Amino acid sequence: MKTKKLVMIPGPTPVVRSIQDQMGRETVAFGDPEFVKDFKELLDDLKNLFKCSGEVFVVAGSGTMGMEMAIANTTKKGDNVLVVSHGFFGDRFIELGKRKGLNVDIVSSEWGETVPVEKIREKLSRKNYTAMTVTHVDTSTGVCAPVAEIGEMMKDFPETIYIVDGVCATAAEPEYVDDMGIDILFTGTQKAFGVAPGLTMLWAGEKALQRRKSLGDIPEYFIDFEKWLPIMNDPSKYYATPAVNMVWALKESVRIIKEEGIEKRYERHKKNAEAMQAALESLGFKILAKECCRAVTLSNLIYPEGTDDAKFRSLLAEEGIMVAGGLAAYAGKMFRLGHMGNIDKHDLVSVIATIERALYRAGMPVELGKGVGVLQQNLMK
């Protein structure tokens, strides 16, 4: 009998049947009146859900394209940009900025910690920065940055565009564009939205939109706000072909989010994460991120002494549980486990039970049922 696969990496995440069904619909022309109506409703819902009075862009591409889109539309060659990095993916902004000819300064934390807000303030006070980037959740470390607190601090630096990478956070960690002083927020479909990879969503506040206008023509073409704005305002217009079935899939995801309630979705992710992390710690794993800044979307788990990374993950894969390896200095010492999107309690119990079996089969000391018991106790609180 074929083993069912459960994808528990930090993204893509499992896709529920109703979203799969939308991806499998008969494709229509992008100008089809019903599709245009659906696309417009989706855009309106995204602005309302994440409290953005500016614009939202839904464009075919990965989260990395969202990073480039954010930088391309708010900076020009020679501008100063501050990168606040909590790990591998925060560092991606460094190369991206340098390739555009920006003067990039970096303020970073030890892996597992966040950069203190006062340290960011101190850096901003020394120089005029055109933009600043912060990764809300860095999947290399499992750290969650205090984006709301940073946004409050940014009121003292009104000329700096505040860019938040929400790829592994949006729809799981609280994010509200206007309320948190965020100028640009971007994410992808494949993580907490529970949709297959393929679309980038980017919210731009009024300050970011005005910054784009002030730049005139920019070197970038496909990711230019000015090219996409007419389509986001009227999806019946054409610039580049939209990913029709992916738009439908995202619309179904948003329907699920609205039905659950965005605040309840945040609460569910927090409760599930705390339960999973307690269960995993009871089995001897150490969580890389400090307790004060742990993400709710994934856990980065340092192995008990003597665990063979390749063997352990291979045993999990044999039983259908797919997890990700550690990055950089933590390669071979840690695995990364996603727990976000539309997964349910049955999935969580299955994952912890399978981890227990994999530890047992790997010859590690484990009390079978202990992790599942801790998980259940925390889920029932």
C-alpha cells in the first residue's frame, strides 16, 4: 500500500481538497467576465483582510520575486538601504541590493535571536536610509521579528520605506499593513495560505506608491508597480497573463481564512505551535529560536546528541513525513518542521507519532507515546 505523503517542510504546505479542486478547474480566458469578477473580489478581500488602504498586487512568481519587486519600486542606484537580518533569508536582501547598486548596511542577530528594536533605531539614526527590510519569520532560524514594535519605532523615521518579508508569516502571524506602519508587505501562496507555489502577493501603502511615482522610469519591467496598477484596479485589462487557476485557488484559500476568521487563525497557529514545540522538547529536541521570539509557522529542531540527520529524515520520509534539513552551520545538526496553513490536529498527531517511531528506529532513547501525550494535553487546553 502506498504511503500517503504529508509535506511538513517550511513550504510548500499541504493543499486541501477544495483548493486543489479550484486548481483543477477548466481554464478560461483571462478576460472571461466571471474570472474578472473573481479576481477583483480576491484583490478586495486581500486589502480588507490585511488592512491596506493602498494597493495589493497578485502576480505570478515566487516570494523571491516579491523581494525584488519591493526593492525595485522604492529605491534607485546609490540609495542607502538597511537590511535587518535574522538568518539566511534576511541575508538575501544583501545581494539583491548590491546588484541594484544600492549602499547596503546590515544589522543582524545571532541565529535563534532577534535584533533588538533599539539597535535598529540606533542604526537608522546614523544615516538617511531610503528603505529598510525586515524578514518577519526567517525559515532558516524559526525566529519571528517584532514587526509591529518596529513599525511603531519607524514613525520616527518617516522618510524610510519599511519593507516586511512576510513569506513564512502572512496569514499565520499577525500582520496589518496600515495599523503596523508597514509600507510594503509581500508573501507567497505556498506557506500559511496553504496553496501550491506560484503567486506572489504584495501590499503597498500610500507612501510606497508615492515613492514609486517619484522614481520615474525604472530598469525593471515585469515587476514595475506602474505596469500592474491598471490591472489590479481593473482585472479585465491586460499587461501579462495572470495565472488563472492559481488565482481561483488563492480565492478559495481566502474564503477559508474568512470563514475561520483571521484573528482565530492567528490564535490557532499560536496554539498549535506551542503544542508542537512542547511535544518536540519532551522528545529531547532543542528549539533553535529563543522562547521569546519563536515563530508559529515552523520549528527549527536541534537533534539530541548522537542522532544521524540523514538517517532520521530518511526514516520519516519512508513513512511519508517530509521535513527540511538545517542550513549553514546547522546543516546535519537540525531539521526544520513546518506547522502552518490548513493542517489540522490529525496531521499534528500523525507527525509527532511518526517522529517518535523514527527516533525509535534510529536507535535513539524514546518513550513511545510521550510526545503525542504532551501534544494532546496542550491542544486540549
